[in-house]
Amino acid sequence: PSEPRARDRATQWLIAALNSVEPALQNFFLADVVFANEEWAKLRHASALDFAKRRLAGLSKALGDKPFLDGDRFTVGDLMMATVLRIPGESDIVKSDARLAPYLERCTSRPAFKRALNAQLGDFRAAA
């Protein structure tokens, strides 16, 4: 956004996605999927799930009934948050939340999100 306060809010959500939500979801994903058969992951699973749910509950509350994190405006904060919310994949941890599931769908169904994701994946496809 060009307005300084709106730009600051977008930056705050960008940082929140990377520093508050992503670590919790990444820890959950590692225990739930990547290392699910490891003994340490089985022991860590419940606490990782609880911590991720607490982070997501805070995000859901902050989102409220707004279509995007800053109201009607889709910003870089939404772009990053949607990317982070995709980490759990098929798990219902995000999909079961009445606010976050439609929010994630709104964000990821945007043509610009699809273009950005395809461009990013294109680099991986080219390197494969």
C-alpha cells in the first residue's frame, strides 16, 4: 500500500506470518508428516499440535470477519500468511477453522497468487 500506516500493517502481517505462525506450523508439520514414524516426533506431536492451534486461534481472532488481514485490501501480509497456512497440507488444522479455511481459499484462489506460485514452482520444475 502507498499509505504509510497501511504499508506498516502489511509489513507487520508479513513478519507475523514468518516469525509467529510459520515456526508453529513447521514444527507441527515435521512431527505430523515428515518424521511421523520417529519416536521423538510421536512424543512431540501433541505439544506441537497444541502450540500450532494456539497460534492459529490468535490469527483467526485477529482476522475476525474481515476478508483479508487489513480489511478489504489484499496485501503482501496476506500473500505470505496464505503461503504459511499451506504448510500443513492435508491436515485439517487450518481447514477446520471457520475463519481461516475461507480466508486461505480467498487468498490462494486469486489469479495473482496462482501466478506467483506457478512462477516459484517453475524454478523447481526447471531444476528437476
